[in-house]
Amino acid sequence: MTKLNSRVLGTLLALAAPAAGSLAAQTTAPTNVDNTGYGTTTAEFLLLGAGARGAALGNGFAALANDVTALYYNPGGLALLARPQAMVSTYNYVADTKYSWLGLALPLSGGTRAIGVQMGNFGFSNQPVYTLDNPDGDGTTYSVSETFVGATLSQNFSDRFSAGLSLKFVTDQLGETSASGVALDFGTNFHAMIGDRPIRAAFVIQNLGSNLEASGAALQTLVNREPPLGTVQIPQDGQPARLRASPWTLPVLFRVGLAYDLYAAGSNRLSLLGEFNQPVNTKPGGGMGLEYALTNLGNSGFSLAARGSYTLIPDNTIDPGAGAGFTTSQSTSTFSADGLALGGGLNYTRGNLSLGFDYAYRNMGPLGNTNFLSFSLGW
């Protein structure tokens, strides 16, 4: 081999070495990459639920929902509503925030279909503004108000299958910025019998819609134009400009639920519920719940219900650290008190008029415990 050929071969080998090393690194690198879209959605108040009954059942209520809260949990179940019903509920959420939900539903055409409207609001008000220049507060305050308003149409297509669709208008007001969008919920309910006991199945897609892009006075600013290259910066007044915020998607959620009456005799009923859900902004979850109901005790018109559930919440198994004030000693076990919910309800019926009260307690791990109250009226 000539000296020239040796030099060429040496050069080629030197050039090939980094590429070979890179290829080896790619073949040995782990292929199990976590592509979960943590923190990629906005308006997550849309996931807070409706009514204390659903909250006590871990929000895995899609298959059993046949009252006014079907407006939220499963539009397909609203067609099973026996009579008009209205509900107002309030949720004392974490960090002194509050979530409220209102719903009104009406059966039509002898029960063939049903319509309804709902509204949910989450937020807080008059919180101090802290900045780097004023870490103790600059004397101003801000408020947050997130709201959705929706309308639902539900239809029985047979004696065993119903489906429904909800259209929601969503607004997000954060201080001096705001954003708005629209979302769709679609749900189905299949109901049949196994022997003499009812079984129900549901498939629901929630919050499928447009992105939210914030705008408002807080994004207005002043900028100075850069001087031409090679010249000296001279004093100038700032030119008005507007910062452009990135659009954020809504928290789309897929739910598959099943409910079966383990026991049903006379005025007694024990229902078992299970649900699998797949959100777009975290890992899949699911849970199971039980509801025991006693109807019209001693022909008095009073009905009682006891409920409990356990929900797997992947987010709550992550150690948050001490940076945000959480304790680092919390359990990161898959099974813990996180996700436990308990509750009950009392209902009184006289003729076509019914009054109901429901309560739910939920353990939310590092976020603490929460309470949900709801009041219903049927006629």
C-alpha cells in the first residue's frame, strides 16, 4: 500500500469512528421513553366532577349516572332520567379555592330523550401579587375565574342503548388575561340484565375541542428598537408591543365504565362500579366503588345511600419534594390513602317532589382532604 493510500484510509477511519460510536450509543440506549404529556393542558378544572355522589364514587360514575349529574359524567345516561331534576353543588378544593357546579335536566317525549344545561366555575379572588422587585407584595391583587357552560342532548335509541352529546363553552380568566374555547363531550350507555340484575356499560370522551390562547392587558408591553448596526443607542420612548402566548390544549379524557348490581331486592340495592380512564396529560388511571341504597324506608318517603371508592391516581405517587412546601416523607406506593373517597346521601320524596342532600370526602394525597356538598330538587 502506498503512503498516499495509507493516509486516505487513516482519514476515513478517523471520520468513521465518531459515527460508529454514535450508532453504538443509539443501539444501546434505552428505548422505553416516557412520552406522557405532563403539564401540557389548560382548563383542568373541567376534570373536577359534578355532585357529591360522583365524587364519593371516585368520579368513576359514567356507567351508573342516570340523574342530573349525567350532564357531566356521561351525556348518554341523561336519557335515562325519570323526571326533571336540578342540582347545585360546591367543592372546597385545595389552597382555599372553590369549585361550584349547577345543572338542570328535563326528560322529553315520554322519556325518549332528554335535554339539559350545566355550568361549572373554579377560582379564587383578591390574592396579592408578588414580584422579584416586591417579594412582599406590590400592593395589588389578582383573581382567577374559570368557567364552562354547556348544553346536552341525549337520546334513547333502543330499550338498551342511549347516547348523548354536550357542547361546552369554556372561558379562563387569569388576572388581566383571558382565553376562551369550545369543547365536546360524547357518551354512550348500554344497559341490560344478567339474570334478574341490571348491568350497565359506558364509553365517554370529554373535553374534545379547541385550544385556549391567552390575551389581554397583562401581555401588553413596551420595547425599544435596536439601533442600526455600528451606531450608538440613543434615548427613545418605548414602542407598544404585545406578547403572544402559546396555545394550550384542553384536558381530553377517555372513560370506560361498568356498573353491576351485586344485590337487588325490594328497596335494597348494592352496586359495584369500575372504570378505566386515559387522560392526555398524565398516565392512565382507574378505580372501583360501591354504592348501597335503601329506598323509601318504611314507606316514609326517605331514602338513604352509602358510598365508597378507591381510585388509582398516578400523579399522587410522585414525591413532590420540599420545594413547594410538601412533605417528602409521603408514601410513593401505588396503594395508599391517596384516592380514597367516602360519602352518603339522604333523599325525601313526596308525590312527584323530591329533595336530596349528598356529601363526599376525598383524600387527594399531598394536596390534602376535600369535601363536596350537593343539593338536588326533582319534580
